[in-house]
Amino acid sequence: MSVCANWTLPLDEVIRLSTKTKRKPKPKADVQCVAQVDPNWGRQLVWCNPVAGVHVNEFTVLNVATVVACCRYIATSIAQTDYNVYERLPDGGKFYQPDNSVDWIIDKEANPETPAIVFWETIILHVLIWGNGYAEIQRDVYGRVLWLWQITPTE
């Protein structure tokens, strides 16, 4: 005899009950893919229904803490590097130009609202999650670069 809570059941009854409750594996679903050619870009886009039944895209993946942490780590590591402006020399070398106005923009302050490190971190996060990072280049009347403004890839 086997004791289950306050009830006493014969062993054969316990075995019979335990074999009834075993779950049978679900059959795997077929993956169905749809291919289309994007008229704007001319490349083929493929959408597949996942086997697990969970739809994953750039918005749902942001709910996974591990993905956000890894992307943040990569973006912060890359954004901390120095960005400098160099002039190419005819012999194939390069010459650092610290007084160039673009050097200040890409290394210190991308625009009046965003330091360069935050700007590059944001651009790299966009690349990791959406596949592209966009920035608008604001120029003065002479065509010189004034500021860089990040643009969300979903816009």
C-alpha cells in the first residue's frame, strides 16, 4: 500500500493513475515560409512561422532582459572608443587632425542635447536591434557639419 495525503491506495491503483497523467509529446508544427520581393529595395524578404509559436521581432525582443543587457554591453564597449579625424597622406599614411570641427562632433558632442558617447551608443543599439542606425547631418550655409542627430529606425 502507498500513502497519498490522507488516503490509502493500493500500489496498482497508484501506478494506473500515474500512467494516465503522462503527457504525450506534441507533434512538431510545419514551418511555413512566405517570400516576397520588396519593391523599394529589390531584395527578397522571407517570413517564417516559428515552430514554437512565439513571434519574435525587434519590439518583442526588447522584453528579454538578456538581449537588452548583451546589446547594451556591446554598444557601450564600442561607444567608449575614441573617434578621431585623420587626413590621408599621399604616401598612404595618415595625419591626426584634432582641430577639425568634425573631430569635436564625433568624439565629444554630437549635438547640443547629446554627448558623443550617448549618440554612438544609441546608433550601435539601433544597428544591433533593427539592423541599421540612422543619423541626420545638420550643416551650415557653407556645407560644414554642425551637428549629428540620431533618427529612430522605425520612423
